[in-house]
Amino acid sequence: MSLRHLWLDGPLPEAGCITIDGEIHHRLTHVNRARPGDRFVLRGCDGCAYLGVVRAMGRADLRFEVLEVLPAPPPPKRHITVTQAVVRGDRFDEVLRHGTEIGAAAFHPVITRRTVHRSTEGDSGNRSARWQAIVRSAAEQAQRDRIPPVHPTTILSQRLDELDHDTTAALVLDPRASMSLGAARHKPTIGNADSIALFVGPEGGYCDEEVAQLIDAGVWPVRLGSYILRTEVAAIAALATLLLADD
């Protein structure tokens, strides 16, 4: 049975004991049902992994003993970031959750012409905190060695300005594209790229002006199969195609 993984704030000592309280203590005791003697893989903010065992539990906190430093896993074969148009409800949450579990390196929320964007400046902090909590939980579930960052929400043109085409290949999902994502994987520009930026539009896709803007910025349009998928399903299917096909 594989050990459960737990991400903690701050760096961890290579030996000795650490005390856990607050929300993580609540989750360990009421959700994970941790007991003295249970072993976990502990990760700090530096991504290093340690084997820890629960030594004592109280109503307000519990104590782990750090037993040893664990070897670092091999680096991922591909570094894929997801630029996803913000969508209503919990569908963007699903992109974050399942995208993290599959192996996305980072997420860039963007506002587009067809984005239904109801949030205000006052609740953006709460939304960002919720999004980061989702990827943290998903990283624990998937036993990842890094928590992918969720970058601040921006507009499409600003995100395109951030691209470095010297090191990154870029793809946009477009059902009208002549080239499939599967075919794109076999092109040297895409197939040999260590870093890929994946752009996924809102419901209804990017508008014509935005598609032209993406192409002008050097982003390759690709289609994903023969059917029209919901935006959150398209993002996960594309990630799986790019990340898992080589395993």
C-alpha cells in the first residue's frame, strides 16, 4: 500500500519532530483518520520529500517525527502549462483538480471575449486561495513532488506577451483546425519540445479575432477528435494526450 502524501508550509527538518495544527490537523484527524504510528510522505515548500510517522495526537495538534530524506523523483518528460479561459461554476475547479493529477506544470486563467466573468476585485483573493487549495489537494492525491502554481487571472493578449517561443511550443484547441493534436505530436516542433503552452478557450471557443491573435503570436491551432467537448473536458483530454501517451 502506497503512503499518503502531505504538503506542509515551509521547509522541513531532515530529522526531529514537527507539530501540525490548524486546518491540516483537522484534515488529518477527521478526513484522513490518521493514528499514531501512521506513516506519511511529507513535503515542504522546497519540494523535498521526507518519511514521517505520527508520534502523538491531541485535540489541537499532532506531532510527526521525520525519519529520513527520500530520493527525488525523476523530472517530468514534458513541462506543460494550461492557459484556460475562466468558466462559471465549478468547471474551472475541475480543470485545476484533474489537470494537477495528470501532471500540468502551471495554470494561467485568462479572460476572453466569451468569458462569463462575474467575480469582482473584492472576491478575487478568495477565489485565488480556493484555486490554490484545489491544486494542493490534487497534488497530494496524485503524489506529485511539486504543487503547480495558479497564476493571477489576466487577459489573453497579456498571456501571449509572456510566451518565450525560443523554449516553448504553443498549441490552441480549435475544432476548426486542419491538424489534429495527435498529428501535431509527431511534428518535430511539438514532439521534441520539452515545454508546451496549451491554450483552451471558454464555452463556444475563442472568437475569430482571438484565434487570429493566437496564430499571429505563433500558437499552433489543433483539433481534438471529431466531437465538440466541454471546455473542461477538452483541457483534460488534451493534457492526457500530451503527457500520458509517452508513458
